Amino acid sequence: MYISDTGSSYIGLVILAVVILFALALFLRFVPVGLWITAYFSGVKVSIGTLIGMRLRRVNPQKIIQPLIKATKAGLVLSTNELEAHYLAGGNVNRVIDALIASQRANIDLEFEQAAAIDLAGRDVFEAVQVSVNPKVIETPKIAAVAKNGIEIIVKAKVTVRANIERLVGGAGEDTIIARVGEGIVTTVGSSAKHSDVLENPDSISKTVLKKGLDSGTAFEILSIDIADVDVGRNIGAELQTDQSEADKNIAQAKAEERRSMAVAQEQEMRAEVQKMRAKVVEAEAEVPLAMAEALRSGNLGVMDYYKMQNINADTEMRAAISEQAEQPDEEA
């Protein structure tokens, strides 16, 4: 009996120990005690209840407390509510804290609300602060422009820009800068009388482009525009003149072909008219024997008159044959 009671007590203690360990593991998993200890010794005052509330709101406490510790060590005064709200809105809390620390070190006036707005707008706020401190260079593609004398100039520029923190939300990006610079290059080259003027003074392009205030409405401030490369391209004016001459030639050939076709058609019409007149002559000649027969019957034409007419016709045919024979030796000679 004594042994049975001892065994039951031992089993009960084991079960109780297992339950306690399970409950402790579940508690430590749900309540980040280690994170609370790290925050406490880092000078961040956050309660266990706050961490439990983050768990209940499905917020990862690690992504809130670690950036908060970093901000506190940097001397920034922020609350867990601000960071949690930004996290729930889909923002990158750690990136925002890095941007705030970088701006503080660079003496740039950047508030948490502004940094959070920039981050939620889809821009990399930390990179924006870096570009604001260390300007970046945007290289444009090769831009072709044509001077007034028809020579093509191919220009490649490098634009040095600095991020404008105030215009990061709602401001245009790098593509707009490149497009505006390209437009300025085309305008400047197109207004030059000769392409040699651009080759002699390529800095005239950058000066003209900078005067136009191309960075208005963008998230950047243009510091300088440097012409990296200038090449001479095709002779567009000559090509256009050649194309125009070819087009004029084709038009002239088409008109000449039209006139030739009309002439051929008119010639065919005249031939048809000649054949028609010949038919009328043949028809008229066919009526002559009939008229002569009628004249003989009516007594208006005698037999001797008829023979005289036959002699005249024969004499005429003979003279024509003689004249043809006389002309053939002259042509051969």
C-alpha cells in the first residue's frame, strides 16, 4: 500500500512538471520575455502587457522593439504606438528609423510623420536621405538632335541631382528628369545654326538646359548637367533632300507615263478614225461603178467616154509605176 501511494505521487509530480514546462514554453512563446529584457537594459521602457497586446494585434514585436531600441540609442524620441501604426499600414519601420538616424546625423530636418509618409508612398526614404547628403549622377541615354543645317548631333549627358525631401511625396522621379533633359538638349541643338557651334561649345547645352528649371515638380534638385559625349550623326538635311528629289522624280515619271498613255490612246483613236474614213472611201468607190452603169443606161455617158476614162486611169497607173521605179535607185544611192 505504501509503495502504491509512492508510485502514484511520483507519476503525479511528473505530469505536473510536464504541464508546468508546457505552460512555461507556451508563455515564453507568446510573451517575448527575452525581447522585454533586451529592451529594458537598452533603456526602452515597454511593458509585458504592451508586448502581449502586439501579439494579439498580430504585430511582430521584434520588428517594433528592435527599431525602437536603435532609435532610442540614437537619441530619437518615439513611441511604440507610432511605430506600430506604421507597421500596420504596411510600412518598413526599420527603414524609416535608419532614415531618421541618417538625417539627424546630417542635420536634415526630417520628422517621423514625413518619413513615414515617404515610405508609404513607395519611395525608399533611407536612400532618399543618402541622395540628399551624397548627390547621385543620372546618366541619360544617347539623345539625337538635328541642327538647322541638317546635321544630326548625338549627345549623352550626366545629370547630378540631390533628393528634395520636401517634394518626395508627389514629386516626379528620375524618368521625368531624363525626359526633360532630353527635351532641353533637342531644343538647344535644334536652335543652333550649325552643328559646329554645338561641337565648339558643348557647355552651351548644359547652360541652356539649366536655365529652364527642369527640376520643378520633381523629387530632385538638379545641381549640374555635364555633357559626357557629343558625336556627329547623319546628314539629315541631305537625306531629306535626297528623299524629296526621289519623290519628285517618281512624280515626274508618273506624269510622263500618264502623258505617254494619253498619247498612245490618242494615236489609237486616230488610227481607228483613219480606218473609219478608209471604209467610207471604199464605200464611196463601190458606188462609182453603179453610178457609171446608171449613166450608161440613162444615156448620160457614152461608150467612148467610158473608154477614154479607162485610158486615163491606165495612163495614170503607168506614170505612178514609172515614178516609183525612178525613186528607188535614188534611195539606194
